[in-house]
Amino acid sequence: MTLAAGMATQGAKPVVAIYSTFLQRGYDQLVHDVAVQDLDVLFAIDRGGVVGPDGATHAGNLDLSFLRCVPNMLLMAPADEAEARQMLTTGHYHQGPAAVRYPRGTGPGVAVGAELSTLPIGKAQVRRQGDRVALLAFGATVPAAEQVGAELGLTVVNMRFIKPLDRELLLRLAREHEGLVTIEDNVVAGGAGSGVSELLNAEGVTVPMLHLGLPDAFQHHASREDLLAEAGIDAAGIRAAVLRRWPQLLPQAPASATG
């Protein structure tokens, strides 16, 4: 971390490729050697979120919380392989500290193009326009959110950026929907969903919210899929949580005909 900071002072563009859990040990250097000086360093953060068989010592459950509070930091989480490439390119061309946080394992299978295109900073992507409730999904939780959104007729947003958030879109969604649901494979405490609540509160906007994410506990050995299900942020868990909060969204069976 400190080596990368030194390289950046000399005009290089270093990329620090690091596990999320090991970044915790370099947090002091990230803050004092990189962010305080607003140095041009890109962090490629692997194993963000649950890691399955590697256990609690390698779980990257905390990074969105401890990174988004750092001044000068640009923080991104891709929904798929193609977006990871775009975000790494965006971070490369961005002047200042930037981080791309992605999970262990394979993506959903989206084809990756040959071009190195960038994304507009701080702009989310509406994947599905629905009504009543909007699902605001960060990173690897986007595919599950899309499945639930299609089943229940909800709006689905690929948030893309944890810092900065898409202020304009969030204010519009809060005006147009009965409630907002944030979904992240990070602890709920201080995470991306907390950032959404902070933004709306600062704007004086009140809307019912539901924050879904990892528990306030260290998860143990299991597959990534099992740990996501245990935390309630797979498709089944998201659907169940949304319907508990807004039972009126449950599709109504047609009334039986009477003779």
C-alpha cells in the first residue's frame, strides 16, 4: 500500500490487487498514505462479501462500510464481468483513489467486450422499471434482485457506485415509490444502504426503507450460495423479506366463480 502511494507521487498509476480481508490490515496506509494525499491509486479488491469455504478469516464482509467513510475515495461494485472491466477502466482513468470491489468466484456469464470503456461516475443503472417498491442492488446482488423484481413487478436498480451515490436518481425513486429496499453482500451496519439513508435524510426525504445485507456476526464455513441464503440475500430471501414488509405486493389469486 505504501509502495503504491510512493509510486503515485512519482507519476505512476499503481494498481493494488488485494483480498478484501487483507485490505483491513492495510487500512492505515490506505487512509494516511493514499487518501489523505489524494493520490492516484486504484484498488482491485477481490473476495468482497462472503467467500464460502475460506471461512470468517477471509470473508470480505466489511469493506463497503470501512471504505465509503474515507474522504477522496471513489467506490464501485460491479454486477457482472463486463461491468467489472468497465469499472477497472473507470478507476484507471479517474484521478485520485478509486476502488473496485468484486466477489470470489465466477460472474453470471455476461460476455466481456474487447473495448475498454468507462462509466459515468456516480450514475446508477435502472435495470427494470416497475412500481410501488424499488430494489436498490449493489454489486453481486443485482441478478437476485432482478429475479425478484420480475416476479413482483418492482423497479430494480443496479446502483454501481457506493461513493458517490446517484443523488438525482435516488430522490426521484423516493418520490415515485412507496418504499425502497437496499441489497448488498456487506454487513448492513454502515454499509451501502446506510449511505442511501444518510443521503435521503440530509435531503429531508422520508420514505419507508428496508436494508438487506450480511448479519452482525461472523459467518462460518459453507458455500457462498449457502451463506447468501443464510443471510437472506439470495432471491428467495429477498422476496420473503420484501413481502414481510409489504404484504400487499403478494400477487392476488383470482376470485373463484360462483354458480
